[in-house]
Amino acid sequence: MGDPALAKDIWIVLHGYGQLARFFLRPFEGLGSGRLIAAPEGLSRFYSDIAHTRVGATWMTREDRDHEIMDQTAYLDRLADHLLPQCPPGTPLSVLGFSQGVATACRWALSTKVTMDRLVLWGGTIPPEPDASALHEKLNGTKIVLVHGEQDRLVNEEALLRNVSRLREACIDHQTIRFTGGHELERLTLKRILGPLPGPMDGPVGGTGL
């Protein structure tokens, strides 16, 4: 969504398990004016129902795990390398991961040389492998936002608090936003997080901070 040549900021948004990119983009409709929003799709598609009528995508499984992670991070690096030159020099890049896309976004941020202005982790968990030192080295200086639906039954309060604890242990400044809702991209919260153009957020953005 949006015209790269006119973009004041870029968002790469990563869907959750079993979703397809074109449907994941729907909550972003109307929010692309003045920005470029790109939704890559997980590299593995599968039938998500018994009747084989619905198709979803996944970023990875535990099978051949290390190579899967290498594939997805290389894929996202190539996407950024494709998009950034099309935008005005210095255009800030933000990344949003939802559900399974949270772990994918974190793994990419930890391995890439691409500069990320903001990393939004919505309804998912930070992957287990990076220790506090690795998190601090790569994410310190990036604006980190955790988003949690208070009625989310898939990623509960305990999962959110584990994310908070790991970021605190790594001495990484972050913001936590809560909204009344479940495991979803809630439109009003999404609109506030993307914020006015151009530039970063100023202070709390809706919800209640931890």
C-alpha cells in the first residue's frame, strides 16, 4: 500500500500463523497515505482446514529449524533491499510482527544490518534463543512497542510479562500498549501506533503502559 516515491515512512508488517498477506493487510486499509506498507507472506503455504478449501501460510516450523530461520531472514533482507531504494533517502523503517510474526520480526531484527526505527511486537512472544546480551546489542536504540489484547486467549498476560521481563533484563527501553480485545489487529490501536506522519511517537500511545 502506498507510493514508495512519496513515502515518509515504511512499514513492513508480518502476519501470524495460518494467515495470508493480502488478508492481513485489510486492517491497514486507509492508513497508507504518505507511507509505504508492505506485507510479505510466509514462505510455506498449507491447507488450514480438513476440506482443503482454506489456505494459510507459516513463517517456519520446527522441521529443519535453523535453515528455515536463515531463509526467512534472507527473504526479509531482500525485501528491504528492494523497497528502501524506491523511497526518499533517509525514510525511516518500522517493522510490525503479529502473533507468529513477532518471533519472525525479532529474529530478523537480531540478524539484519537494516536499520529499524521501530519494532512493534503485537500478540506474540520474543523467541527463546537470544540472551539478554544479544537483545541489548541489537535492539538497544530501536523503539520497541509491545501490544497486548486484554482478552487474548492465545497469548496471555503471562506471555506478555515474560516479554517485558526479558526486555528489562536486557536494559531495553520499551512501551507496552493494552487494548480491550483479543488476538487481533484492533483498528484504533493500529491507527494510533502508526501515528501521525512523519516520525516517531511522542509518549504513550493509547492503552495502559507497564
